[in-house]
Amino acid sequence: MSEPKAPTPTPAGDTYKGWLFKWTNYIKGYQRRWFVLSNGLLSYYRTQAEMGHTCRGTINLATANIAVEDSCNFVISNGGAQTYHLKASSEVERQRWITALELAKAKAVRNQAESDDSGDECPTSPPTSGQGGGARNSNSEVQSTLRTLGSKVEDLSTCNDLIAKHGSALQRSLSELEGVRLGGDTDGKIRQVTERATLFRITSNAMINACRDFLALAQAHSKRWQKALHSERDQRIRLEETLEQLAKQHNHLERAFRGATVLPLSQSNPALNSLGSAKGDASDEDDENEFFDAMEDPAGFITVPADPKYHRRSGSNISGLSAETGIDDQSLCDEQSLGSNPESPQSLEVEPVRKRRTKIPDKPNYSLNLWSIMKNCIGKELSKIPMPVNFNEPISMLQRLSEDLEYYELLDKAAKCQSSLEQLCYVAAFTVSSYSTTVHRTGKPFNPLLGETYELDRLRESGYRSLCEQVSHHPPAAAHHAISERGWTLRQEISLASKFRGKYLSIMPLGSIQCVFEKSNNHYSWKKVTTTVHNIIVGKLWIDQSGEIDVVNHRTGDCCHLKFAPYSYFSRDVARKVTGVVTDKEGKAHYVLSGTWDEKMEFSRVMQSNKGENGTEGKQKTVYQTLKVLSKNMTMYYFSSLALTLNESEEGVAPTDSRRRPDQQLMEAGRWDEANAEKQRLEEKQRSVRREREREAQRAANLPEEGDNYEAMWFERTEDVITGESMHVYKGGYWEAKDHGNWDMCPDIY
């Protein structure tokens, strides 16, 4: 739920980029800024998006002084005019920056001296940059020199043609002069010969001067190219030596890590030290990790990044989210030692995790008259109106439900909490995280066919597996069940009610979501808020979430009340704001939550709470730190990295799986006309099957022809003994059927 960024500085050629904290003033302190080191210049911006138009400051390293203050802080100054007090997120990251800055400074000074020398040797040569020696500047300089030399060659060719022309004319004039008798026209002939001889002399002088310029320019640039060649050769040698050292260090760390993962836990004192150092070095080198300053109360802080690639699990099964929050509890140590457990199969053989796809075909640019379709939909139930795929995104509603597991690490961390109140904070953050990918997702998912299913098996990568099934068509309802090896179970039944109001579309999710933790037996339930799509007819579509959510722990009576503030043009609050408070069964506040549903959520412990005269809670003294968000990564249909993999083909899935839906696959491939025709065929087939099922039910039980009369394959309707709600719950059998490849009970829906 945050902006994508380069978590650690990334070199690109002679360019170095990354986030640093820059001292601004005593009020704001250190602020996070995006720094770019290129061509001997260090520039900074507030965000990466500003790089194209607004630079907040630049310092020339050729005249700058670089000083290290402590493990994370360093100062760059150019003699008093400019001074940057900077802080890195870790000592390793600071050392990366210091190394890059020192190399860039040395190169800038050397190239500036070479530029001055070449200027003395050849004043007429084109000016070159003394602020860098990058490949881009070298290429542009070579191209400029080649253009100059080419111009000189053209001048020589032109002079040669003129010399030949004037020489021929002079020869003819001399021949005519020899044949002319002395007479009245002798003076005119002599003047003509004199003029042509003068032109010949001028042209010859021009050619000689051009040759001299060409020779001087070639000699001057030959010296500069020789110097540049020696400089690049020396740099290549240094880089090869550095790479050799890094390869040796990497090999050493890899051997240490492998040695640590095969020792039993009782013998792992030295091995654990090796594992810890290997993990620390690896995480320092890992571009997918983000480090922040230490917090006063690290256990009471959540930051959920928007792009899931910055918190996906690393090879050691440690969530990047844990590194970001600074939480280093015993449970993480237990997770680190999973690989060292002799009973674990991973200690004998580590199976490679499947590489998921990272892109889908680009969305075609098809025009559509929106009003011609929507004008007949005002006030009607949108799920009953046939819509073309132009309004859709190439995933089904079942897959959108599976996207709720985007930030499953929050539930993993909640399962480790000893305090039920702290656990409730993580569950509440997970509740908000399900909306993080919807800020730009204005496309409508495919309405699932009755009996359609979708499985999301991430047992090896992330420790959970999920199953969805469309259990009702009118009203449309889907059941979802997810279970994790980390000790939690998530189940929900969602039915959507939608109304088109002309300017906006309201989507009201009905039904509840439940989460049960195996270790503590805590049972939570909550409902979703209303989603509103604005500017349906005119303007750019945008989405807002509004309403209130009560996340209730039915075992302890604890409750978290979340409020999604609707967007208001006149409000001074930040857009998409979410606030909440965690209270026990007596109503006493223990934690407060704040953030936005598209970026991050934070919670902090209530240190002091005063009762007002009217009995309401007074202002609570809270201490928590706010982090700058990461930039968003706009992808096809604004899909997240998880959403990009949802429609990827999988072996062994049920024939009713959404991945096998033909109209959805055709739309993803960009063949929208064929997708619309296939969508109409599937919907008509579904209506025919429904009519036949109703007739059979009427003949069998003399029932009226209404309702679906459909019995779900993998779910059954039961009443929850904790909440008292009636909902479809997974009855088992799906994963066993997949293991045996037995799908005989699945209907033919495609």
C-alpha cells in the first residue's frame, strides 16, 4: 500500500540513484528525498516523479568535500555555499553512497583536468564537459568530433572541385592567349588571365588552411582519445578486481549459509552466527529490502507498501514487512531456524519456487460510446445488465476476492502476537489492505458463472492456499476459503449489490468476512465498506471507499472501529483517510490507527487516556512515526504483481477454474470482439442450464419456478456457532480431488 521505489541505491552506468534522508530544519528534521548522482553532479528531488521537471538542488562533486559523521550520517559541502547533511537507512547503504560519491568526485576532477589540457592544446576544438566521464558524454563527444571532421572533409572536397574548375579555366585562357595576335583585345585577355590566376591562388590558400585545421584537430583529439583509452582501461581493471573480491565474498557467504542450514538447532551456536551474518549481508545487498530509522516503540508500528514486490518473502522465509517494521521477535528467529530443523524436508533438499509472470498484453485502445449503453441502466441492478468486455478487466470476481490475500503477511504476524489487542491491530490493517489495489482499478471484473471456481495455491511460496466458488447467480454470491500453515484461516461470503445513479456507481458488498487463529482461538469478523465509482458519464473515472467497519473479536469482546472518510473537495484532511481505535470489551481504548487505504496504516499504543466531563474519551497521547510512501508502479490495467499472476495457466486446476474461461482469456490477449461473442455464448448457455434446472426442480418437488436451486460443489451453507451468521463454509474435498485428478463432479460451464 505505498509508492514503488528503489529501496536501496541502484547504479545504472555512471548514474547512482536512491533514497536518503536530508536535514531540512529543526521543525521538520530529516526528510526523505530521492537523490541522483550523475556526471559528477549530485541532485535531489522530493519524489522520483519530480525528476522530469523540478530539481530541488544540485552540488558539483569536483569542488565538494565529503565527510562521514557516524555510522549512517555524512556531509557534503562545497566550501560553504552548499552543505547537505544526509542520513542513510543503514551503515552498509551509507558506505555504498560514500564509495559512489568518492569515485564520482575523483572522476570529475580527472576529467576536468583533461578538459583543461585539451583546451590548451587545441583552442578551436569543441568544448567538452569537465563534470563527468560517463558513456553518454563520451558518445556525444565522439559524435560531435566526427561531425566536425566530416565538415572539414567536405570543405576539402569542395576546394578540390573549385581548384579543378579554376585550373581548367586558367588553362583555356592561357591557350587562348597564346593564339591571340597582338591587337586591341590583348589587354582584355590579359586581365581575364590575371583574374582567374587570382581566384586559383585564393582557392589554393583556402584548401591549404582547411588541411592545416584538419590536421591540427585530428592530432589534438588523438591525444585526448589516447588519454580516455588509458583511463577506461584503468577503470576496467579496477572494476574487475572489485568484482573478483565481491565474488569471493559472495561465495564465502553462500558456503556459510549452506553450512548453517544443515546443523541441528542444538548445535547451531556458531552456525547461527554465520546464518545471522549471511542474512544480514544478503539483506543489505538485496534491492527489495527497505530500512528506516529506529522507532521508540517498534512493536506498535505497521507500514504496508503498495507494491507487493517490496515485501514478498525472501529465500529465508522472512517477510520484508518485518524488516520494515523493525520487529525482531522470537517468532522470527524461529522462522529463521526452519531450514535448520533436521525434521524439515528443506534441510535435505530445497525445491525451486516457480517463477511467476510479471506482465500481460497491453490493454487495447478501443473507443466505446458509454452513454449509449449506460442511459438505459439508471436505477437498475447492474449485475442483471449484459455489459461488453470493454468495461471489464481480464480477471473474474473470484480472482478479485483472492486479491484480498495480497498482504497475507499481516495475518502471519497477527498469528504470532501474544496480545489479542495487538493482534486485532494487524487484523484491522489487513482489512484496510484489501482496498490498496483499487485506487486506479476502474475496470469491472467478470461476473463468475454459477459453479465457477478459482484456486490460488501459494503453499510453497507463501504458506497458504485459497479456494473460491460462485455459489449463487441471482443474487450473485461467492464463497472464499483460505488456510495458512502459519496458523490462520480466512473465510468469507460476498454478494454485491450495485446501483447506477447517473454520475456515479455505488457497489455495496453484502456478507461478512471471518478470520480464525488456531493458536489463540481468536475469532474475528467484519464487513466491507461501500465502493463508489465517480464520473461515469463525463470526466476521468476515480474510485472512493467510504463507510465504517467494526472488526470484532468474538472470544474476548475486543473491537476495532474503522472509519473510511469519503472524499470531500472542501476537507483539509488527506484523501482516502482511514482512522480507527482498538478497545477492549469495557470500551477502554488501547491502540489508535491512522493512515490511508491506498498507502499505509499505522497504529500506536495509547499511553494516556482522559475522560471528558461528558464521559467521552479525551485527547489521547500517542507516539508513532510516519514514513514517506513509495511511488506506485503503474502496470497493465493497474494490476499489482499478484494480480498479474492470477490468470496465469496452472496445471491440474479444476475444469471450472476461472483461468479456463475462454472469454476472459480472449480479452487478456487483446481480442475483444471475439471475447464479447464468447461472453454472450457463455451467458446464454448459463441461462439455458438454469431454466432446465428450475423445470426439473418443479417437476420433482412441485416448487415454483424461482431461485437457482443450485447446490455448491465445495461449500455448504451452515450457521456459525460463534457469530450466529449463516454462510457458505468450505466442506473439503477440493485439494484431494486435485491430487487424484478426479473432477467428475464438476459441471460443464464453459
